[in-house]
Amino acid sequence: MYDINNLLRKNIKNLTPYSSARDEYTGEASVFLDANENAFGSPLDTAYNRYPDPMQYKVKIRLSEIKGVPARNIFVGNGSDEAIDILFRSFCNPGVDNVIICPPTYGMYQVSANINDLEARKVLLTEEYQLNLEGIAEAIDERTKLIFICSPNNPTGNSLNRDDIETLLANFNGIIVIDEAYINFSRQKTFIQELTEYANLVVMQTLSKAWGLAGLRVGMAFASEEIIEVMNKVKPPYNVNEASQQLALEALNNVQQVNGWIKETLDERDKLVLTLKELPFVTDIYPSDANFILVKTTDAKGIYNFLVQHGIIIRDRSKVELCEGCLRITIGTPQENKILLSTLQQYK
Ligand code: PMP
């Protein structure tokens, strides 16, 4: 049975989180002499002399409207990379607990596990890049706290079978983290609506991809109130800076522009796939539900180096498990994709 109290690290369960005087004060005030800020102002126009809202209330209210979940079920982080790290630090005892990852997948799960001195048990995806449920069941023991699932998956681009994920959610006593960084490009539905069904579910999303705000570093986790409370306790007090909060809020009011870019990205992806398929050194292109494609080639390193010489950077994934010979290519603007294709056509 899933029970958050059995999962939490003891030191976190008993933790008194950092609290500023301003958090405790709920009335109206106009003189703030509590946080050792510069009371005179900042060299900039905006009131950056003040610390940002530690709970990012306005951003969460807007996210709540867009995503259809209450603000109390939302965590906002300095990128979703921060959410990954906070989940490890909340639930996994260093040197003792383990987590499960399903390579080929996003590299940060392994790195973050290493930083936190945690064993990341690898259960490879199947040849079809789907979850190996039997392998996962075998890898789980009483010290397994988290399972990371990336869907659509980076670097393969495909979405993972929904029934498989639900099977895990229903049977695993720990927490299932579904990383939906690329969900806006996907034909699949988000798992956010399943939060009421599964107490052990964390869904991560980000403003770094479809929303076009990788530079702001804003990522989200959606989960039960209990899990969000823990993450809020563990996070640094002012983890999302004032500029990022203001700009994220402004951007979140511009859904239409983002939807236009998503559509254009998908159109460009289809066109790129058709042309790439014609190239003699391309042996396979995997179906993508994301804003990138995984392309199998006869000479990944040679093609990668050739493109670098022409000022084009893609990602060589040929050394990654189950990705032999593969390159990962992000979908660019029509102009960028044209440059990529005309350069590739010169490759021999
Ligand atoms: N998850 C996946 C699957 C990603 O590919 C990335 C970025 N490459 C992230 C999370 C990190 O996102 P963020 O910029 O929000 O930290």
C-alpha cells in the first residue's frame, strides 16, 4: 500500500522549513523592514529589491486555470530539473534507497541520483521503446522509492503506452514520476487528470519546451497536496526569481501564440521526416510525439562532425543504449530545417 509516511525520509518528516517573517504575516503592511533588503530600490525599474513570492502564487493561479488543477496541487521550480532533485531529496535516503529509470531516457534522472548518492536501477525500454513491466517488477524492492517515466520520451520521441503506466501506478507502493516535458507536442493526453485517481503520481511539465521559455528556468510538478507540501518544505525558499515569475505569468497569458508554434513545429517535423527518409545514410526515423526526432544512420559520428563543421549542432546519441547509430534532431524553424537538409544532402 502506498503511504507517504513510509516513503518520506525521517529528517524531512521532522523538518521545520525555512520561514521568513513575511510568510507568517497575513495582514496588510506597507513598511517591510524584515528581510534586510535594500529599502531604497534597485538600479532597475522593477521592484527587484524585494524577495520574490516564495510560493509563486500568481503563476500557480494561472497554471491552475490552464491545467484544470487546484493551485495547491502545483509545485513550481527552477526548471523541472529542480523538481527531480527535490523528489530525490524528499523521499530517498542517500546510500540506502534506490530509484528506477528506464533508459534510453532523459539523462538528468541518473545524474541527479548520482549527486544524491542513490542507486538508479536501469530497466531498459523494450526494442519498441516501451516499458518493460516485468523487468520493472523484478527490479523493485522494499527500498525502491521512485520510478521515473518520461513520456513522450527523450531521446526516442515516442509516448509510452498508457495502460502500462496505469498498471505501475496501481501496483507500485512508491511514487511514479511521469515527465511530460514534451506533452504539448503529443497526441496523448496528460496524466494530470489522473491525480485524483492516484495518490502516488507526480506529473512534471516545463515552460522550457513548447512555451519557449528555456531561459527563464520554470518547471512544474503536479501531485497530491501531501506531496506538494513536502516539495515546498524541501525547496530553497526563493527558488523561482522575480523576473522569471513575472515573465512566466505574462507568457502564460499568450496561449494562442504557443499553440501556433506547436502546430508549425509538427508540420515542420512531418516535412523533415519525409525528406530525411530519402537520404541514403538514413536507415530509420522513429515515430515522434515530440519536437525532435531520433534518426538512425549508417554513420552517426561522421554526420555529426560534418554538421558541426557547417555550424549546425545536433545531438549524437549513438553511444546510448538501444540508440546505436542514432542522432537526435530538434525541429527548427522552416529556414533552419532547410539549412540542415541542404547541408545533409552534401554529405557523402
Ligand atoms: N525532462 C525532460 C524529458 C527534458 O528533456 C528536459 C530538458 N531537456 C527536462 C526535463 C528539463 O527541463 P527544465 O528546463 O524544465 O529543467
